[in-house]
Amino acid sequence: ILNGTLLPEKMNIYVPQGFKKLLVQSNSFLKSVYDNGIVELIEMEVDYYCHSKYYYVFQAYSQEKDIVLCDDDVVYYKDWLSHLVHSAAEYPAFNVFAYKAVIVTTDNGAIRTYDDWIHCSKTDLGEHTQLYTEAVGGVFYRRGLFKTTVLDKELFLALVPKADDVWLWFCTWINQGKVKFVLTKNNQKLQY
């Protein structure tokens, strides 16, 4: 991400209490990007497991800043962020943009299993009302989308403690968000 054609304004990495000092002292690359101000290591008050990657940043910025979530175990290509940002500018009627999305399918009103969902591809530009995004490819959330529920930690810990993507999909839906699948340019691939 830090080698990309467009750099984020800030990259927040949330770590458990006590890890910040340890990480900065033990990793010279991380220390250099931390010192330049782009990367900020923030020690979490409480670790909400997979929900931590969005909880604290949405709490701090979701009403005033666009937010991009991504997983830390993926190698992103150089234009990854610029393509997401460009898509958001090109399609102002949408609130959420994702490189990895599936269409949730139903059977007589019941949601089918994940294996039965339809994965977006080159031929499906993904403007379906039941698009489910996955942060592994990167997801752009437009500022102001989440007005209710997303930060209700008691609710997400009770209903989906290990499924942040499900929670964010549900919160997008109840806040009437519109999701757009983003095609990668020149068939570029993420490395998982």
C-alpha cells in the first residue's frame, strides 16, 4: 500500500495494549513509516477481534472521512487505492466500493449458504441490490454512511463475533447503502 500510486492520508493499525512500543522497536521498516506520520499504531482499549479493524476507525472518522478497510495479509498492487478512490468519484450514487464481492442468493426468502452465492466477475459489473463485500480485497466506505448500529459492540459480539464482513454488510443494508463492485484495471490481481 505504501508503494502505491496514491497514498492514504493516514494508515491506522490497531494493536493490543503494549504492542506499539514492541513493534516500533523491533521492526526498522515499521519504525521508518511510523516516524514519517503516514502509519499510526493505535493501542486498542478493548480487542474486538475481527471487528477491531473497523470499530475504532469508524468511531473516530466515519462521519467526516471516507474510509478504506483492507486486510493486512494481502499484497496490494500499485494502483489498488487509486482505483477505489476513482470509482467513488465516478459513481457518486454509491456508498461502498469493493474489489471482492458476491451476490447473496436466497431460496424462498431464506439466505442460501455462502457456497451458493454468485461471485462478481468481469462479466458481472455488480450493481445488484444484494452485494456482499469482503474486506480482503479492499472496501471503500463513503463518509456518513453508517448512522446507526455499526458501533453497537454488544450486538455484534452477540450475533456475529467472528464475522465482521457479515456485520458490515448488514449495517450497510440497514443504512440503505448502495454497493458497487469494482473491476481491477488490466486484470491486476491481489496476492493472498
